[in-house]
Amino acid sequence: MLLGHPVLFKSLCYVNGRWIHSDSASSIAVVNPADQQVIGHVPMLDRAQIVSAVDAAQDAFESWRWMPQQKRSALLLRWHGLIMRHQADLAGILSLEQGKPLAESKGEIAYAASFVEWFANEAKRLAGRTIPTHIDGAHLGTVMEPVGVAALITPWNFPVAMITRKAAAALSAGCTVVVKPAHETPFSAIALAQLAEEAGFPAGVFNVVIGEPQMTMEALVSDKRVRAVSFTGSTRVGALVAQTAAQAGIKKLALELGGNAPFIVTEDADLEYAVRVAVGAKFQTSGQDCCAANRILVARPLYDRFVERYSEAVNALKVGSAFDANVDVGPLMHQAAFDTTVQRIEDAKAQGARIVAGGNPHALGGWFFEPTVVADAKPGMRIYDEENFAPISAVSPFDTLDDAVSRANDTEYGLAAYVCATRVDTIFQLVRRLDFAMVSVNGVKFTGAPIPFGGMKASGLGREGGAEGFEPFVETKYFCLGNLGLPLTNAA
């Protein structure tokens, strides 16, 4: 792959403003999931090197926190400009290591950059407040203080956007960061570090480390100098992060975890429009998205027609390598994901589900799987009960709105839900009754820099994006200025 800015692709970690190798000379191969060919190796740092990144971030915090907000924002806006200037290169790197179609990767880069721009500007309004006093002669108020060093642990499905959504909030609030990207997709994080250096970030403010996953997580999260931890990944690993954090003491914690998103199509919905929305909600990122529609619940009068039209639309999706023209669906990320997908389809067939589109490994071979529609899915089937990080789709009918709500809520997860309907009373009823933190009505796109992204129940704690995105990285400090021109008294 030819890059316009070749320095973006490098096989090094970034600590304290320096590009470093592993002290132990250990490295890991990174493969293109489309053909399993090695695209490069990255160093696997040892524990001492991970700790040195925290050292650097702690040292840098003492000056970064006091830098005037205008200057911090200017650096982030410079970073934003560089990300957009090199959008094509960053998208190529992302597609090469993650496998998603190039058009989706370009969209992710723009999406990632939007967080940097938004938080750089919004931080200028990260102000405290004056509190009307109840104490004679006193002035009361609050200021917002950065918590300190933040550890940011990010996944492979959105390897650029999940970094900027966290880092932009932390950095603009005055925190310094140590980023641990997924070992499957490290080159995107390294490229962001290169652009942060070019933007002029002081040494130690933005660090990227790669190491054995559990060791690296434990080294960062258990370090008492790390005052905030933001993690995106599975609920199982999120629980381990929370346990490790609790053992290290009390610190700020934000967890964006798994999902099992319902997609409800009511009897009054526009059928053709609902089909288009469902395809977009399920198959973007090849279905490897925590917000992907996982269980499509359709009102029985529309069910047969929906299954027919939806299957036709899914069969029309083009599968291929990220760099092929007009590709809609790329490969799965690794062999384990492929094997699990096969097992879920076999389980559904064994329990009486109908495969009405796809259902098999793709003719391209490797980790490609046919976009699939499983009709008559029901509880007890893995494809219905579990989060499917794959281009496979479960569809089933419902008879009443109460039934749809009950089935939608019957999961430990509570991240995203979708509704296709036209009646306003139906829409508002579903928005309020669904136990999900985000509900998208009649549309696929609902995320973005200004909105509070996050989950309920086992889908996580805290929010990313929006004004709420600052919360994991700031503390509210209250002050009381007494004796403003009044004589001292013994009054309480």
C-alpha cells in the first residue's frame, strides 16, 4: 500500500515523545483479515516499559493541566486538521489491518476527527459555577479539575474513532493519556501518535503502548497514578477491568461494553424503508459493531413480506476485500470469530430456524462469511441470545407491542435499540419503555460527537461524547471563600 505520508506507518510504540522498540525484542505479527497475510510487526513492550509510559504521562500532567485552555484547544484543532489532511492514508491503514471496506474506513476517519474538533471547542466551556450563598459573608463556587493520567483501552472494530472519542475528551480537559490499542489493529493508533507529534503535543501527553493484553491492562489499571480508566470491549473483559481498578483503589471508570440490539418494526412502519434501515443497522462494519441490530422483531402482519424483501436486499450485498470496488461487507476479524459464526448458524438450523439468505462460508474463502438472514429465530438460539459480531441476522415475528417490548428487554445488555414506526404515540411509547440507553427511530445513523454514547445494565457505565464525555476525566471542586468584609463570628 502506497501512502502519501509514509511516516504514518511504523512499527514502534510512542512513549514520552520518543519512538521505542521492545526492550525484550519481542514483537507480534499483524495480519490483513482479508487474506491473512502479515502486514507488519509491532513491539510487545514489557511491564517496565508500560510503567514508564505512566511515568511520562504523570510528569507531563503537571504542566499540561495548567496550560491555558485556548492553547490546549489549539493543539487539538491542529491534530484534527492533520487527521483530515491525511484521511486517505489513515483509512488505508485502517482497512488494511481491520478489513472494513475502504469507504467505511474513510467515514470512520472523519467520524474520529469530529470528536477531536468537538471536544477542543467544547472544553472552552468546561466551566464551574457560582453558587448562591447560604453563609454570611461567603462566596461559593465550583471549578472543574482534570483527574490526572487516563488509561484508554480500545477495541479493534473502530480502531481510530474509539481512541479519539476518549482521548479528545481527556486531553482537552487537561488529562494526559496512555492508549492501549487492540493488538489486532495497532497501526491506526501509531499513526494517530505520529500526527499528535506533528501537531506539537508535548512529550508524555499522548502515549501509545502495545504489550501482552492482560499484562498491559493490569499494569495500567492497577497503577495508582492512573486516575481514570476508559475501556471499550466485551462485558467479560470489562468486568475484569473493573475488578482490577477496584483492587487498586478508587478511580474514575468508564466502560462501553457489549450489546444485543433489538430492531422493532411495528405494523404501521413503512416496509421498504424499514428494510433499508435494517440492512444498514445490521451489516455496517460487517456486523462487527456493538450497536449492530442483533434481533429484528417484526409485527406479524408485515413479517412474511419483510423477510422476503430483507433477504433480497441482503443477498444483493457485495462481499470482498476492503480495496475492491463497491464492497459492502468485508471479512471477519479472525478465525475465532469465523468459527463462532459457523457454530451459531448450525445451532439455529438444528433448532428449526430457516436460513433464507446466505448461511455459509463465502466462496472467497478465508474469514469471509455470506451475509445471512435467519428467519423464525427464537430465544434459546445462540444467534438470538448472544451478541453476533458477524454479518448474520436473526428475524422473528411479534403479535403485540407489549410482546415486542418484553422480548426486546429480555437481555442483560442495554446499549442501543432501533425502532421503525410512523405513529408518534407508538414511537414515544417504545422510546420510553425500551431498557436501552440509546434508541434510534427510523434511521441508522444516531451517534456523533455531540451525543452521550453509552449503555445501561451489562452494556456499561458512563458516557462518551457530548458534554457528558468529560465526566470520566474531571472532578468538580467546590470552594467556599469566607469572611468577605464581615467580622469574624463563632456562628456555625
